[in-house]
Amino acid sequence: MNKKTNFLIFLLAISCGAVVANIYYAQPIIQFISADLQISSNFSGLLTTLTQIGYGAGLFFLVPMADLYKSKRIIVFLLGLTILSLIGALLSTNGYLFLFIVTIIGIGASAAQMLVPLTMKIVQKEEAGNYIGKVMSGLLIGIMIARPFSIAITEWLGWRMVYLFSFLLLVSILLLLLKFLPDFEVESNLGITYPGLLRSMVRVLLDTPPLQQRAFYHACIFATFSLYWTVMPILLRSESLHFTNNEIALIGFVAIAGALLTPYIGKLADKGYIYIMTNVSMGLVILSIVLLFFVRDHSFISITLIVFSGIVLDIGVAGNMLLGQKVIYSLNPSIRNRLNGLYMTIFFLGGAFGSWIGSYSYYQFSPETALLFAIAFPMLAFIVHIWKGRGTLTKAIG
């Protein structure tokens, strides 16, 4: 692999992480933003919800457009839209206007899911798992670093500085993509309109069992991931554990180490170990939650269990996402962006449900109830995968 290719893969990884992080910056600092912009408690939760709705809409309605039009042009437009929205967030003094702005930020963040499939146009198919793993490491690190980063910056400099940093980072990335990202041709001329493209997605989903299964698996896994990072800051701030914001941020930063192992899982996928590594990834996610039942206080043992839990969770989630993409990217290249859009939309909905059920069960019942839900999701995926995974996988890549 030459230096130019390695640079492009690195650029895709950094770009994905920087773009997708914008969805998660506000989650742990909602109370600070709401207080400053005088957003009532009844509407403060919309800061997260509207960003996710915007992102989900972008995944379904915009990502598939790359099967019709050159993806670079769409990516540049969405990055420009996000940059303008970040300026609005930075300068905003009106709470309701800010809610509209974060929705646009979510839509713009869907550009990340147009960047990932470009890996297949840069590297050879037999090495795709390894290099998709590297790009996905960047994306997942962006997801994981966003929350602790925003907590730390808000603690030191105020919440607006989070959006200033993101603005400066995305401007730099946009300039790099304009200069270095090739303007790849569309895989094929579909000869259909955009409305026809959207209608075709229903048929793509119904006719593609590997997509159905991999999307279901990761919807379950991502539900646990979202539940985990929704509940953990609340749990760690509780009276029995009493962690500070800086300690919570540090734990989040340390857990990122798990995502760095994603390329190694990609190499195993390239060697044909997709089925067994999927089982391993699901098992790691289950283990990460089981460990939390033994966390009782602020002791060294509890801190070690929390950190190890976060690392194991991130390895499992990153690995399962990569393995799913390895399977669906091995399908028809002319519908790759629709496959990716559907895959991401479905598991993103799983993540949104996980966040909701985690918060609801924590406050309405107990932390233990929330953790039981977190175990149930990957356990369900594991059972379904054992039941029918190997046969469908063989058809997909055989």
C-alpha cells in the first residue's frame, strides 16, 4: 500500500471521527447549555433528540444519494452546512433557535457515512476489512471522545468552546478533503430518480437477508452502547460512587483504547473469521455489562472494573460494526450506499431506543434494571446469530 493510499485512509478516519462527534457533544452538557440559553427542563432533552433525528434523517434520505451522484460533492455540501450550523451554535442566544441548529448539525453529520464506503474504492477487496477497520476506528473514536471531551472543555472553558473547537477542526478537514479526496465516479448509472431511489430501498432491505441480520445484530449492540454511555455518567455521579466530572471524562478517554483494536478485527475478517469474531464481539459486550454489577464504591477495584468494562465494550461494539460492514460491502457495489444507509439507520434506531430505555429504567426502577436491559440486547443478537448467522453469511460472501 503506497503512501498516498495510507494518507487517504488516515484522512477518511480523521474526517469520520470529527464529523460524527458533533452528534454527541451536547449529551453530557445539556444542563449547562439549557441554563445559559434558558431552555426549560421540558425541552432540554430535545438537544439530544433533535440532533439524533437530524442524523437519522440524513442517513436515510441523503446517504443513498451517493448511489446516484458523486459522493464528494454531497460530502462537501454537508460539511459546509455543518460548519455554518456550528457558527450558529457558537453565537446563539436563543434556546429555540439553538434546537433548530442542532437538528441541522445532525443532518450534516450523516456525511460521515458517505466517507466510510469510499474505503472500498481506495483499497483492494482482499484488504478491505483491515482498512475499513482503520476508518471505523476513527469514526468510533470520534463517537467515544465527544462526550468526555465536551465535559472537560465545558468544565474548563465553557460549553461554547466545544463548538468553536469543532468549527476549527471541520474547516481544516473540509480544506483537506477538497484538495486530496478524489472525485470518484458513481459505480453505475441507475437511470432512476431520487424518489425512485428511496422507494428502491424498501426492496433492497426485503431482498437482502445479510443486511437484515447484520443491521439487527448491531441495532442490539448499539442499543447497549448507547444505554451504557447514557446511564454511566448518571451512575458515576450518584452518592454511592460520587465521581467528579473530570474523573468521568478521564474514564471516557481511557475507554477509547478499545476502538484502536478495530483494524486487527478487520484483518481476522479478511481471513474469513467473520462468524466466530461476531460471536466474540457480542460476548465482549455482554461481559462489559456484567462487570458493572460488581462496582460498589469509589475504590481502586471499582475504578479498574469500570475502565476495563469501557474498553471491553468499545472493542465489542467496534468489532461488530466493522464485521457487519465487511459483509454488506461485499454485496452489490452499485447499491453500496443504500446498503450502508439502511444499515446505519436501523442500528442507529436501536441506539436511540437504548438511550431512552436506559434513562427510563434507571429513574423509574433501578440501575440494576437498566443493566439487565443492557445485557438482554446483545444476548438476543447472540441467540439469533447462532441460530441463523452462518448460513446467511456463506451466501453473502461465498
